[in-house]
Amino acid sequence: MNRRPALPCSARRTSGERCNNYCMYGSRVCAAHGGRAPQVREAAKRRAIEARLWTMFAAERARREVEREAMAPWTDALQDVSLQLAPDESARRLRAIATQMSKRAKELRAIAHQFDEASAAGEPSLDGGTYEARDARQRR
């Protein structure tokens, strides 16, 4: 697991000096300054999930940018040509776009199916619990 380097506790001692302890994982304070408190642990867990989601988001964004750059020569040429196309050619282009959208929708349905299977198997979710526990919490 990739962990960030240990950071010093952000709390101050009664003398005004900085605390020399390291903060708890995902937290900003050490155990002596409240790092074991439930609200601090929950905030640390939330920050860890947010960090994972941002990492996934950045990877997806980079993938899309690479895809966009790879398709740029064709999309630029298509845009130039589409200005000169007759209406029936525009309809063809719209059909091609609809086909691509259908393919993407099929991929998303497959991903949703994988999440459903993981939920049924009781595998851990992103927040560290199980999908069943999450569903139970949502029903309350």
C-alpha cells in the first residue's frame, strides 16, 4: 500500500512548542492530542476515501485526455468535413455518435454488474466496509 510520509503532529504543547510526535494515519494530530477520538478517526477515514477517489478520477481524466489526443487528427478532419456535408451525411455522423454512446453505456452496465456481484459476495467496498453493511445503513 502506498502511504504518505509521516507528518508531525500539528498540535502545540502547553509551553507553546510543537509536538514532536507523528500524527496518526489520515489525521493531523497524534494519539496524545486526540488522534484516537472517534470523530478524528472518521475524518481520517473520509479523507483516505476522498484521496482514493481523487486518484481514480485523475487516472480516468488522464486516460480520456490520451484518448482525445489520439483521436484529434480524425476529429479535427471530421469537423472540417462536416461543415461541408449534406444533411444526410450529418445523419450518418449522428448515427455513428449514437453507436459510440451505446458502446459506452454497455461498458458502464458491465461495471455496474461487477459492483452488484461484489455486493452479493460481501467483498469490501471503497470505504472499508462491505456493500451489505452499506446497504443496511442506507435502509435505516
